Amino acid sequence: MSSTSIGYVISARPRWRRLRWGALLLLAPALVLMLVFFIVPVFDALYLSLTNGEFQGAHSRVFDFIGLANYQHMLHDMFLGNSLLQTAIYVGASAIVGQTLLGIILALLSEQAWQWLRLSVGSIIVTAWVVPQIVQAVIWSSFSTSGGTLDLLLGPSRANTNWLVSAPMLIICIANLWRSVALSMLLFGAGLRNISHEVKEAAQLDGASYWQRLLYVILPIMNPTIVTNFILVTLANLSDFTLIYALTQGGPGNATQTLPLYIYEQAFTYYELGYGTAIAVLLIAIGAVASLIYVRLLRAEI
């Protein structure tokens, strides 16, 4: 039998018979962990979102299957619409746009700076990243409260202004940016170091200015790193809870009530466990859609 015939026979075999069972055996522990800690909880949440379960009350122990009633209620919940808007502002402004732009700028500046300055600035930014979020909330509450540091910096015209009341989402976005920009800076710094020095020299010898090299050489090469950063910061900030809750508890009013805080309110304040879980499923779906979009963009770059 010729090699062509052998190749045809192998390719004609069913796909499941061509699997390498040894590789599946090595993946078994990871698959078991994914099943126990991800797939089963997700399906349990899906079932719970189709019930009238409560933390307290008549349906706290025995609850009934109500189908899509919780999801139909979501369509008429104006507070949910506000939470979606606040989540989009929070994730878009402080994470996708702010964190990405500031991360790239800091990475570029660190590449050009002296080593001692790069290490000093990097240490400060990473320290802000690893500080517990509740401590960060205390710092930013003191910074932006009436008579705080921000008032002193802005002068007498802004004295006794509580910025967590007058501009709560702006303060929260800046606090989140201060907290999490280290991740983007480290990612972009690694991406810049992976660009060959010969590529930069060739563009410079061709007469390209610094901005031309940045726009037409460096950033296109770093596109996979940029998309990876988008994935990480989107998923991390979609589920952000501690910093916002500690600073404003979603207030004043509903001005900073993102989806995680609205889920907490419905499930643990109003004890509507089924409805709160339905909103949590919506949050999972938003994260999944965003991940699929970013992965498609990443594949296109590769």
C-alpha cells in the first residue's frame, strides 16, 4: 500500500478514533476541576434563575419552577437598565479605555527611562495593585471626601466638596484606574520587550519618526497583546464589587450601582434569590460574549 493510500485511510478514520487518549488522560484533572468548579455551578445557577427561590420567606426552603418569569421581569426593570449603563461606563471608561491607554503610556515611558527610575515607578504602581481593595477604598474615601486631599489640591474654590456625592462615578473610575493599571503596564512592557530591536532600527534607518514607528510598527506588532489586555481587564472589571461597595454602596441613589452591586441588592437585601441569580446569569452571558469577540479578534491577528 502506498503512502498516499495510508494517509487516506488514516484521514478517513472517525475523528474520535484519532484522538490521543494519553493526552486526554493528562487533561483529566483540569477537566474534572472545570466540571466541579465551573460547569456544575453555572448549570445550578441557570436552574436557580428559573425558580422563585428566596433567602427568607415562604420560598426559602421549598421553591417552585417558574420558567422564564425572572427573565421577563428583567425586561421591565428600569433599575436593571441603569445598572447596565453604569457597568458600561465603569468598564469602558476606567478599564478598556483608561487602563489600556495609561498602561501603554507607562510601558513606553518605562522603556525610555533610566533603569532606577523604571524600577522605582514600577514598584510604586505594582504596590498600588497588590494593596487590598478595602484599603484602597479607605485611601480614596479620605482623598475625595469633604476637606480631603483633593479639596486641598484644587484650592479654596472647591473647599468642602464631597466628590463621592458630586462626581461619584468619576472618582470610582479614577480609583479603579489607579488600582489596576499595573496589570496593563506589565503586559505592554512584556510586549515591547518582545519586539526585535532590529525591527525598530530598520524603521529608524528608513527615516520613520518616533510617532511613525509607534503607530505603524510597534502598535501593529503589539495587537495580540492589546487584545489580550482587553480580555483580562474586561472580565476583571465586569465582576468588580469590593471597591465600589466600600466607597459608595452603589450611591448616591443608583449613580454607581453596577451589575454586581445590583445582584447583591436583589439577592441579599430583598432576598430575591431567583431574580438575583437571573441577573448573575446575564452578567455571565455578557462576559462570555465579550470573550468570544476578543478571541475572534485575537485569532484574526494571529
